[in-house]
Amino acid sequence: MPTNRLVIKETVDTYAQVLLDAANAAGGQEAVLEVRDQLEVVTKALRSNIDLQVALAEKAYTPEQREELVRNVFTGMHPALVDVLLVMSERDDLELANRVYAAFDGLIEEKLGVVVVDVTTAVPLDDALRETISNKAAQDLGKKVVLRERVDKSILGGIIMSASGRRIDASIATQLDTARTVLKTTTDGGEC
């Protein structure tokens, strides 16, 4: 794997550009957004599954075995994504997946003029709230917005939004954690 930061950045940018072009050619914006979602799943899997990390880094595997492993693990993913993952695996670049995801997200905004806003709530959004969030985000960001919604009951309530590397966490769980920290600091510091 390259060690020069500029070489790494160029490599990451190339993977992201090739992936965007292939997905866009295969199915336009919908395919690009599908690939984005799948790439997020891939990056989480590569970060959290040590067995997968070890298997994909195994130097004793032949190129054919490594290709079979990638195809089996990422079966059902968009063909453009699988092809890029195969090249990344062959070049021992899978550890760049997080950076490729970030660069890919940036290219969606730059090339397609669309900002993907990830919205996490404790309950599904209704149409009125979805429209309000979309309109406000589009106004604030000055671009067309596509919402990617997730339901996570662990946040208890409120909303977490992220777009273009920025994150707004107005979840009840975070507010409770902040209050707990403030109370603990105040109690430990003897100010109460």
C-alpha cells in the first residue's frame, strides 16, 4: 500500500471517481445512492469484523482465492462496487475503504449537485416532517437534498442529522449524556 499522503489521496480519489462513474452509468442517481449505502455497509463491516480483516489481508491467498473471497463476502452488492472492491483487494488497499466512502460522498455532491443527508430518528418520519427537513436542509446547504432515513430506538427521541461531514446530534440520548456529564462534573467539583 502506498505511504505517501499525496499518492494515497490520489488513489482514494481514483477509486471514488471510478465507482461514481460506473454506478452513474449503470443506473443514474438511484444507483449512485444505492452504491453509497452499500459502501457504508462495507466500511462498517471492514472496521468491525476482525475475521474479515484477517481473511482479506491474508498474504498466502492466491489472487483467485482473494477474488473469490471478496465476491462471496460482498455478494448481492452493486456490481460496480464489487469490481472496485476486487481491485482494492488485489492492490491491498481495502483499508482505504473509509476514505473512499468519504471521497465518494463528496463526489456525489460535486458531480451530481446532490447532498445526501443521513437522518436518524427513534421513530419513522412522517411525510410532513420529511418535507420540512428536506426543505430546511436544501435551503441551508444551497443544493438539492436526498434524505437517507434510519430508525434507531436507542436515541430515545430527537434527531441526528449528518451531511457533508457535518453532524447535528439533537437526540434525547445525547442530551441526557451531556446532562449526566455536567452533573457529575458539578458534583465532583464541589460546586453544588
